[in-house]
Amino acid sequence: MSVSCPQGHLTAATDYCDTCGAPVGAAAEGVAAGAGAPAPGAEPGPVPTSPAQDCPHCGTANIAGALFCEACGYDFTTGAAPRAAAAGETAPDPLAPAVPLAWVLERWVDPAWHAEQEHAARCPSPGLPAVVALTVRSLLVGRPSRSRAITPDVDCTPDEAVSRRHAQLSTDGSRWWVEDLQSANGTFVGGDGGPLPSRALAPGMRHELHEGDRVYLGAWTRLVLRRATDEERAGRF
């Protein structure tokens, strides 16, 4: 049985939307106070509709302006075909050209960000970060979905407040940008050592990242861009 999430997606999940990560069912009831409840007796608002655009890869009709095909994961922005959902797949798609390994991304569990979000999900114990080599020009940040063939390059599991297709990292070979993909809970950028950011990036607008910048998303996830060490450039992680 499928239900509709607050963003209008149909999902078979009972906790978080399989498409965007928005809470549904019991998870929706557990979100922090202050989100704003509808007035008693108010009619639910209509789900917005838009003209469809057909996916050139699988032919599925998608909402006009969609960044990714909801059926196969085709990237309308870069023209990159969807990647195979097979476990352990690491080869970059031919339409996402490789770049020399000069930068890496650290994925941290950040208790301070979790406390700031007041999210109902329990924060895991922090530890050493997972390190992701940035070796292609475009990387998807999010959580996997077997049913929708979504295999993010930067996997933020188990943070369920991260959308399946949450953000995109891209480079011109020397500079890096991050772009929010209309995620349910937003993408935030702050500097190294500064206060936690309070304003989410505007969806669809690229924000340039600098070394040490921190990208916050979900309930506790913090991503940090830094230059690769000599050992990492030699493939030793």
C-alpha cells in the first residue's frame, strides 16, 4: 500500500519517503515541534502538478523541471545516464568524466548539528569520518533506493533525514560546487570553525565550496571538502 508524503510523492515506506526523505506516518508525527500543524477542520491542500517531461533514457514522464528521473535516475541537469544499482559498482559513467584525485570528502556524524536540528532520529556515536575520493566531475549525495535504482556516490546512510537525491557535487577540474536537489530538509554550508549555518541553500543554485567548508544535511551528517593527502592520491585510504 502506498501513501503520499508531504511533497506529494507516492511511497511504500512507512517512515521516510523513498523519493525525497520527507517523514511520513509515525515519523511525521515525531518531527520537532514548531513545524506548524494545519488548522482544525482545514481541507488538505492539493498536490501541485506540472507539465510532464519524458526521460530520454527510459521514457518515463517526469514533472517539468525535475532534476532526476524518478524511475531510472537519469540526470536531466548533466545528461548522465543512471548508474547500475549492483552492489560494489564503482566505475564512473562515461558521461561523468573522470578527474585526477586531488580532493576528498569526509562524511562525519555531527552531534552539534543534530542538537541544532532537534530531529526525532537518534544520533549515532561520532567516530572517524568516512572518506570519499572525488574522482568524477559530478557526484550524487543521498541515500540508496533499490526500487528507484538510486546509487549515490556519497552515501549518507543511515541518516534518514537525508533525501534519496539530496544534493549534487560538481567540478570544473579545479573548483567544486554543491547544489541542493530540492531535498526535504535542505542543504547548509558553513566555514571551518564558524557557527552552524542557519540558512539553507536555494534549490537548484550552485554554491562554490572552498577547502575546509562544511556541508550540513539531514539529522546529523556533515561533509567536509579537503585536499587529498599523498597517501590518498596513491590509493591508500
